[in-house]
Amino acid sequence: MKIQEADAKGLLLEQGLPVPGWEVARTAADARAAAERAFESGASAVVIKAQVLVGGRGKAGGVKLAGSADEAERVAGAILGMDIKGITVRKVLVAAAADIAKEFYLSAVLDRAARRILLMGSAEGGVEIEQVAAERPEAIVTVHADPLLGLRDWQARELAFRMGLGTHLKAAVGIAKGLVATMLANDADLVEINPLAIVRERDASGSIGEQLVCLDAKVTLDDSALPRHPGLEALRDLDEEDPTDIEARRAGISFIKLDGTIGCMVNGAGLAMTTMDLVKRAGGEPANFLDIGGGARSDKVAEAMRLILADPKVDAILVNIFGGITRGDEVARGLIEARRQQTRDVPMIVRIVGTNADEAGRLLREARFETAESLDDAAAKAVAASRGAAA
């Protein structure tokens, strides 16, 4: 689950990381009020940043500076409602503009192969790390946190020195360890700061000093761990999610939309992957991954079918059910009900084996469904039906 920059910064603050203040505005008037407060606190300019869950906001015109409250209102009004990579901007972040001396990149990501947290840093911040990795891989330094002891002080110091942060060693060590703490506290897959910046700040006496701060933040949370963190569910931005994904989550269905034309309904993640592989081997392209789970009843099957048919590209459907906990006759009743409700005629191939498969077969034959005995046969029939629909 991706969360907005402002919410990600909040998670960093909870772990004691240095994050400059900000406000979130949903209207131009609110942005003006936030800017006025920033100017009253001594800011010489404010930055207005679109809050969308995609990269490239700056290039798209979603990040602008404003030198007055009037200008902040105008800039926010132009950004709000803007379309950035297909997403409409509904809110902006308003913060005092920083006087940046140097930008860096730092992230903590879950390295599944190594079963550890990987810290990745670079002295080239403020740009997409993928670009740096492709053009100058030597500019990226990495270190793995110990799975039991976490990120050790000596590892954090080594990372800081290799990034060129020796003059801000204490702050850099604290931030690196704070990223790991943020990951562990929230079951995150990724915690990224880009840029991590050295900024010039004037203290109460008027002297100018330098501080290492987190100017931007990106956090991705593990959906499977959200039951352990009920408060984090509120950070989900439903405005930027596909309505089909929202419906699937509410129904308790594992669903991932793909680019093909053959809709797949299966029970069990492994069987779903096998089904998609066989569809591809037969010459077709799956339109989705869909796992109705164990023990699915007829109403859940009908909801799954509605999710599949919501994709206009789907021109054939393959249903592959292995009845263990799931009863085949319940699935058959759900399919029959779903076909009664569907608004367009899409050919459906059904294979059901296991618990109550004989009763399921009887129900499907009476309802005139096309069935298949083997998975290979079902995949071939689904591909043929898709090609026939496309012809």
C-alpha cells in the first residue's frame, strides 16, 4: 500500500527523524492560509507540491515555489485539479522552501532474497534512483542490516562516509537507523528519502548553519501486515485506487488486473499461477490474477465474476476450481447467479474437481455451461473462445 508524502513524513517523525514542518491543503484558500503561517514563521518562500502516488511530479508541473501568500494561492489553484499520469490532484503539501546546499538519496528496502533490510544511498539525490543505477551504478552504496541486531552503528557510519556525509556523521547515522526503525515499526516494504538534504538555516542569533534533513518521503506498506496496524489503514488514499481493487479488497478476494483478454477465476494462489501459465502456453493472455480463497460461497463467486467482467477487454472466462474446503456445488451456484446478472455475453469455460464436483457438473450442465475435464483442455477452450470473440 502506497501512502502520500505527507503521511510518510508523519511516520518518519514518529521515529524521531528530522523532517521540516508542512501542511496539507485541499483548496487554494487553504494553501494561502498555510503559506501565510509559513511566512509568519520566517520563510522567504514556500513550496507547493501535488500529493499524488506517482513519480515525476516536478516534471509535470506539480511542484512549484511561491514567494507570497497571493502567489501560493494562485499556484495551488493551478496544481489542484491537474492531471498527472492519469491521476487528478486533490490536495497539495505546503512547506517552507529549503535553502539546499547538497542533495543525497537514502532508502531502506526489504531484500526478500537476502531476508534482510537493504540500506541504499547515493550522493546523487533529487533524481530518480533508477536513472542513477542505470547510468552510474558505482554512485550507489549499499549495506544490509543484520536480521537480528538491526543496523549497527558501524554500518551506518560506513554508509555515511561512503555517501560523503562525514561532516554530518551523527545526523546521518541517526537517519539511517531511523529508516530501519520506521520499516520495522510499520511493516513497510520501502522507506525512501529523496532528497535527503543538507540545508542552510539561520538560528535565533542570525548565524547560518547547516542541517541534514528529510525533505521528501516515500513509504510503501505491506498490505498483509495491516491487521497488525489498524491505524495505518486510514492512510490509504481511495481516490487513487482502481475501483475494482477497492471492491475486491472489501469482498476478501485477491485480485490483480493484467493486460490480457481471458479472465481467470481460481481458488488458491498456486493454482491461479498455474492456470495463467497454461493459458499463456495455449496461446492466450490472462486478464487477471484472481483467487477466491478457500471455502468461498456462491455470493463471493458471483462478486468475483463481476470483478472480472468489469474489464471491457475480457472476452472469455476460465473458471478452475479444486474443491477441498471450497464446495464445487457452491461455486456452480455462484456462476449461475453471476451469469443471470451479467450485462454482456462472455463465453465461460468451467473446470471443477474435488468436493461435490459431481453435483457441480449436474448444475452446470442443466444451466448449459461449457465444461472441461482437464486444465489443459479448459485453457485450450478458453483461448479458442477468446479468439472466436475477437474474430
